[in-house]
Amino acid sequence: MRSPHIEVRNLCKEYSGRKALDNINFSVDYGEFFALVGPNGAGKTTLLRILDLLEEPTSGEVWLEGAKVDYSSGNIHLLRRKIGFVPQKPILFNTTVFNNVAYGLRIRGLSSADIRRMVKEILEMVGMSSLENRNALTLSGGEAQRVSLAQALVTEPTLLLLDEPTANLDPKSASIIEEALSHINRERGTTIIMATHEPLQVERLANRVAILSEGRIVGIGGFSEVLGRGADDISIYMGAENVFIGSSTVTEDGISIIDIGNGLRIEAAFKRSGNVRIYVPPESIIVLAERPLTSARNIFRGRITQMLDYGHIIRLRVKVINGKDFITQITRKSLEEMRLNIGSEVFIAFKASSVKLI
């Protein structure tokens, strides 16, 4: 019987006496797509860094390809060559996109012809071929994250680790990254372990999911098994926003009206009657200073109660007049042009087709 690709046994990690990870046990098979979910501070990033052999656990064991990892040996750097890691914030050099992606191949001593071929192939996969000569530090957030993924993939790792690779990205970049991950998992058989807050992403991509909470695994299994219990579970454990439960009624013109409470009704393009759980992706919600003239079926007035700065992207929490909170995101330029701040009254709008069943 073949051993798992990677396995952790009784894994613990402490920082100054505080347990970041507490008795973690799980294994991931070759070619599996495995998701890690949990609120901020649950230990996802710490676990990924240990799996990437960047940090040593306080106690417990990591097994890679059937062999126990010996952190005191001199071959850790050789083991890490089998692993690709995509951090949440890209780490790019002040040079061209091509040189950023080629770096890992050059330190491995590949020929110029092989480097050119491999970099070209991976840049095409992540939709960055036309920008290979651009300085990487001038890229947008979504473009930079695609380059970061290309850096990890170009060396053809057998194990790929990702820390929220599509967090706060534009829809185009998020879609390209998801398609690239699906492709390498399906066609190359690359084992993938990904931390994410996106419930639909887990459902689309992952074979199994593990929930981390306060450094412990509190659930592991398929998406419907682990995260199919209610909106509160997804909101708490995934940190997912815009997840609502309500009663849905199908109208004569073929849309669904979902009553999510407090007199708030959301129109959706699907047809489903009865109790449903829905998700509205933050990037699909438009924010405007005045009531919009739009084909969007869902338009609500609200007030900004929170602003989170992610550089070129600003995430807003908007409390609509019915008392429900929606999370959306806009560019810094749009925020400045509309002169928005905490307390500003705004309108949010999203199409019926943006409302997803989960």
C-alpha cells in the first residue's frame, strides 16, 4: 500500500508558551487537492510553513513521501525543492516578470533554452505572457499573485502549498489562478494543500477539507460533510462573508426571491424553493455613492461601518438599512473619487446571477 504524500503526526507548535498548533493529525494522498479553512489566527499559515519545512514543529512529526523529515539534517533544502509555496503576499524581485519566474530554474542550473521554454509555458498558463518584460514591482495585485504562482509552478513541484492565493483579487485573476490549479492537479497530478476563506472555491476544487480552530482540527472530510450544516458554520470556520440562509420562492418569471430576514429579500437567477443557503462574492458587489441606474436586480442602501486597506484594493463592510452586513471591495482609486469614508451612505448592487447556492 502506498504511503501518503505528506502526513503530520501529533504536530504541535508553540510561540513563547502559546500553542499555535495543538496535536494536529492528518495525511494527504498523492494527487489530492486538500483545503484548509478556519478563521484568522486559527494556525493555517503556521501549518503551511511547517509543511514547507520553513519552520520546525515544537513536537510531533512530518512525513514526506514515506520518510520522516529530520530537521537537523543537511538535506532540508533538497526536500524543499520538491515543494512549491505561494504566500498570501507575493515576494517579487525588482526585475522583469520573466526573470522573477526564471530565478528558481537558474539556481538549479538549467540551460538557457530549457529556462526559456519552461518560463514561457508557465506564463501562458497564468495569463502573463504579454507582460514578461514588465518590471514585476509595477504589476497590479492580481497580476503579482499570478507571477507568484508561476514562480512556484515553474520548478514542477510534486507538492504545492498555497496561503489564500485569491484573497482580495479581481475576479479575472482569481478565475485564472483557480483554472491553473485545477489544471496542474488534474493533468500533472500535483498534490495541493490550500488555505482559503472562499466556500465556493473549496467546493469547486478540493477533494477534502479540514477545519482549523484555535490550533486544532475540529472537522475533516468532504465539503458537504464538513461545511454543509449551516451559514453560521461557514461564517465562523471559513471567515466567509456574505453567507445567508433564508426561505426561497420561485416566481412566475423564473427567478428566486430569498427572504433572509429583517425584511431583506435577495433575487437570484437559480430556481429553488424552500430553505436555502446562499453566498454573494464580495467582488461581485458594486458600491456607488448614488442610487445606480443598472440592470442589477439587487440594490440596497446602506452605510460603511468598516474599511480594510489591502493596498490597491479596499474591503468595505456595509450595513444595509435592514440591518444585514455585506462585505464588498473596490479599488483605492474608486474610493478616493467617491470620497468615501466610515459613515458614508452608499448603495450596493449585485446581479441575480451573482447569488450562488452553497
